[in-house]
Amino acid sequence: MMQAPVKSGVSVLASALTITPGAIACGATVAIFNIYRPQNLAGWVITTVALGLFTLFKISTPKAQWVGFQIIEGIGLGILNAAPTFPVLAPLPISENAHALAFFTFVRSYSQTWGVTIGATILQNQLKIKLPQPFLDMFPSEGVEIAYAAIPQIPGLPEPMRTEVREAFVSSLRVIWLAMIGICALGLLSVLGMKELKMHEVTDEDWGMEERKKMDVGEENAKDKL
């Protein structure tokens, strides 16, 4: 199925709109029950199941099915968006939470960059293998991202090449889902070694005060020099 940019954005709303409720549900259950290990486990399990369902996609998959699978994925990703924060902060002194959270956010953003790179590399390599050779001959052999260059050409292709190209995309994406399942398996293993530590119930009232004092001293010194 070929879609225009706006319609393709609408098609992934089922995933995007369920991430926030998943994160909210995770935070609420942590606050109510004062535990975080089950939420981490649930997040990895749900995400793994969703990716496993993604491997069932075909070019003829009905809309209700791929929307439903996205909802499951969105909930799992939403839980994982919030749940890992708690085991990171629980063992640390309150005074170190801000630094730890900043570093955790950096690592997560850096990892997302690697995730996009790995996924794009898998797709590119698989398409080179699975696309029909007459179609590949339409593009230069070097310096072309086939995944992006090929998509606009698909609607105008004659049959049976059009179906063959679409099938190649589906099977190539399936390899990405399988790779992601392997990564989720590592996440599940990390939960098995996770301890349920008691979380802090107070806040750091001095957070930022020392840095603020240093800034004030610096400003005063600058004024004195003037």
C-alpha cells in the first residue's frame, strides 16, 4: 500500500497516540504500588510481542490488524519510556539524581541514533538482496539509499514487478523486526537481574542551590571588575 506523506503520518497515529497513555499508566502504578520491576518487565514483554506480531505483516494485511498491532507496540514503548528511569535513580543519593537523569537522557538519545542507523542499514542491505534485479538496475550502484529512492517509483511499476518490489520491502522490514526482537530479549534479561530497591520519598531541597551560588558569585566578580 502506497500512501502520501500526510496519510502515512495518520497511519502511525495508533502507535504515537498510545505511547503517552502507556507512560502515564507506568508512572501511576509506580506511584501507587511503590514498585517498578513489574512495569519494566511488562514493557519489554509487550514490546517484544508487538514486534513479533509485526513479522506477520504482508502487503495484504487488513487495516484493522496493522492498527491493532501498533496499539500494542505503542503501549509497550510508552511503558519503556518511563519505567527504566526508576531503577536508575533508586540506588543513588537524592543529590545525584539530577546528574544521573541527565546522563540517562543523553544515553537514550545517543542509543536512538544508533537504532535508526542499524535499522536503515538492515533495510538497505536486505533490499539489495531481495529486490528484483531489473528494478535495482534503475538506480546507481553506489551512493543511493534504495529504501528512499525506490518508494516513489513503486506506483508506476508494471505487474508483476510492482508486487515483487512490495514483497521485497515487507520481507526486508521483517528482518528489522526480528533484529529488534533480539534487542528486546536483552532488555528482558536485564530485568531478571534487576533489584526492587526502595525509592526515595523526599526531594532534594538544595538541588541547584550550589550552582546558583556559584553563578551569583561569578556575576558579582564580573560587576566588581567593571
